[in-house]
Amino acid sequence: MNVPQDERLLEYIKQAPIFANFSLPDLARLIPYRQEHSYSAGEKLFQKEEKACTLYLIIEGEVQITSDRCSMSGVTEGFLGEESVIGQPVYFYQAIASKTTKLLTLDGMEVNCWLIILTPNRDFSFSLLRLGIKDKKISKVAQNNNKKAEKAEFKDFVGWLLSCLIPVGLYYLPWFAEIQPNTRIFVSIFAATILMWIFKLVPDYIAGLLPILVVLVLGITPSSVILGGFQSLSFFMALSIFVLSAIVV
């Protein structure tokens, strides 16, 4: 499509939701400050941390937006470089033309002056503010998530390390030298289970089953003694209560 002339250009701009509440005479005040540019595929409109001084409106083509934490391709309409009119000194992201792209550019300073004159129309500035900080918010959320993930990984590492070292240390403590080996093994397993619960390394029921399985495999106690509790009526009553609770909730 050809670049619209002034009247067609105003109608085109007014189609944008953030310009919809402005009258054509109001929008006409931007015409002297607009410029039309064409970018070839791979050409950079602006980059992150570059001084924000221009607002872009896509007329035709496609732009790819990239930041440290996210990337969006196939942007074919709307505004770019909103930071230039919301008081931000630099752009939050990088914009590159994916193919031959025609854009309308507006000087950020002139748009700010235009907004001051038309102060009743605050929806525009608020819309641009939301658009402008959206990528920044995404970046902050991603950074916070990464920090939480790093802390969780460190906690898991410490938990597994302690779960391996402390039981071994308990087994070889000089104080336990006179205690039977089976008793030392059970104490070590019990310590590992407690640490797994504390650090939430595995689901609680898995940590609870670990001592039973290890004691069965190593033959520390006869299976009739270990599994005797699962044959009682009290166990089946408690199990039925848990099942009913799970169904109801």
C-alpha cells in the first residue's frame, strides 16, 4: 500500500486505539512534525539503551522486537519507541525490520508538547505509558524469577549435600561404635528423611516411604513387623478419610 497523504494519514493514525479519542483537527497538529521512512530487511530502527527521541508508527511491513528477556517477531502494526514520549531517557528494547518496512516517525519532544496542549486527552499518555513499561515489567519479572530459581537451586544443592553427608557422618561417629550396625543404619536413614522434609527435596510421601523401603531391602527388621501397621483397621480408616478429603476438596 502507498503511504497515505495527509488526510488519509490522519484517518490511518486515528485507527490506532490510543488515538481514537482525538479529533482530526487535533491530530492534524502532528502532521508538520511527521516524517516517513523506509527500512530494508535487517535494518535497525533503534537499539536498547539508545537515547529515546522518536516515536514510530508502522504503516507497512514487519518489525522484530528484542530485549534481554523476551523476543517478539511479526509486529505489523502499532507504535514503537513509546519511551520517547513518556519521559524515559532510553529505549527498553531493540527493534529491527524483518522485511522492507514503511514507518511514520514523530519527534518525541513535539509529541510531548502536543500532549501538554491537549491535557484532557490523558488516555493517550496513559496508553503509551502502559505500552512503554510493558517490556520493562516483563524484564523485571523475568529477573525476579531467575533470582528465585537460582535461590531454589542453591537450597536444593545444600539440602542434597547435607542429606548425603550427615547420615554418613552419623553412621561413622565414634559415639555409635558400640551400637549395632542395624541401629546405626536406621538412625542414618531417619536423619536423611528429616533433611529431605526440611529442604523439601522430594514430595513428602516419598520421603516418608524411604525408611520403610530401605529397611525392607536391607532386612534390618522382619517384613511382618514393618508392614504390620498397614494391616490394622486404624490404617484403613485413616486412609479412607484421606481419600474422601481428596475427593471433596
